[in-house]
Amino acid sequence: MAMNSSDSLLPSSEVLDRLNIKVIAPLGGRLNQHWLVSLNNERLVLRLWSRAAHKDNIRYEVNLLRSIAELGWPVAAVIEGPIEIGEQTWGLFPFLHGEPPSALNPAAEQRARGRLMAQFHTDLKKLSGASQRQNWRRCEEILQDNQLDQLLSLHEKKRPEEIRILRWHLERARKRAEGLQLQSRPGIVVHGDFAPWNLRFQDGKLTGILDFELAHWDHRVGEFALSWRGKYDEVVYGYDEVSPLEPEEWELITPMWWAGLIELACKHLKEDSHDDGWIIRKLLERSPLMGSDAAAFR
């Protein structure tokens, strides 16, 4: 990689020459990095996959995008790549035009997004042979993992209040998941972060669904994790308008959400690292959809 005068990272000349592209502007990214580029006067997106991205995960995402595009949804299926250049993995994708949905009426946006999500899931069910993404697991696997208890006990003296919160939510999630027969329930591929910033619209029409970095196989309500986030209830109600949830699915929403947060927290414990407090803040979120657990944690 080379540096330009503004100290922002740019693809090397080797990458630009190999793909016959010119950089227009950096687009950033959370895990992977992106640039708006031109190829024969056409605007495309250049992606540099994170060094932490396993080749199996890259293939999973590329194949998934291709399959979803074939269903007629506006996603950025790879144009060229993934290719290895300079021990890094690159790909060219179409640039999806449009803007995120309006935030003027948050409740209306959330409900509309829930309805759209349900429509999207209806087509995602058509994907055959869907497999699990590497290093992902459904909530029942997380909740049955006794190593989580060992990690909590190991760090209890060092982080007493954090562990108290994590242990209570782990035990409560296990209790709520009892009797739901989760292992026998069907699953689908979910987007993983069906948030407004990952959607694009133009003249009221959906023109893009971005960022499949967290896509994986899950319960369909697993999609609510980062779209509901323990507080955006209108997303769930909008979904239910289009694709009614079963009683067991309503009950699963809360333990599913907590299980994912607890697994993420335990990864930090295992690495003896800290996040910025986001995990605990999210665990402490309360919503009427949580039923008997809607009261503030004490």
C-alpha cells in the first residue's frame, strides 16, 4: 500500500494497473476497506479484504452475493475477484447508487425496514444448500457452551460487575430457551446487519443492500440482533406484518440477542481485551418485547 499527500491509504500502483482502474475517493469500511474507482468511465467499488478474513469466509460472501443477485435483489455481486495481489485479497464490485432511508420519522423507517426484511427473507429461503459461515454458530450452540461459564469464573475477580451482568443474562437466556427445541428449528441465511446505513434508495425504490460481512446461517429471527438491537421494536412489528412470527420465535428474540452479545463478550475475555462498553450497554437495554425481562436490570 502507498500513502498519498493527505495520509490516507491508497491501493498501490500494482493493484491499479492490474485492474486498469483509477481511484476517485476512499469509501472506508469497518472490517474491509473500499474505494470508489473508475473503469472505462464506469464507477465501481474496489474492496481490500481484511487480513483477518479467512479465504473460506471470502468465498462464502462472494458466492452468497452472486446467488442473491440471481434472485433479483440489488446487491453488489463481484465483477472481478477475489484476486491475490501483494499478499492481499482484492475485488471489484458494482457501485450501488442511492441514499439511506430518511430518518425524519424513525418509527416509520423501522417498520418499513422490518417489512422489507421479511420480503427479503422470503426470497432468501429459496437459496438451496445454504451452509454456515466459518466461526459462526446459532444461539443454541452458544448457550450450550460450558466454556463460557469457565471464562466468566476465571475473570470474576478482575471484572466483578461485568461478570455479574454477563452471568445473569447467560443464565436467563438459557432458561428462556428451554423447551423451544431450537436445534430442530429451520434456518435461513440472514444478512446480519440489516440497518438503515446498509440500505440504499432512489426515488422511493430500493437500489442497494450493502455489507454482507456478517451474513450467516441462523434462525430467521437472528436477523433482529443488529436490526432490533434490543430497542427498535417497530422493526419486529413491521416484519410480523408481512411474515407473522410463531409464538416460539417471539420468545426466542431476547435469548438470541443476549447469546450473541455474551459470546462477543467472552471473546474479549479470552483475549484479555476490552470493548468500549458497548456490549454491556446493549445487554442492559430493555424493551416491552422482552416480556418478563422488560424491567431494568438491578
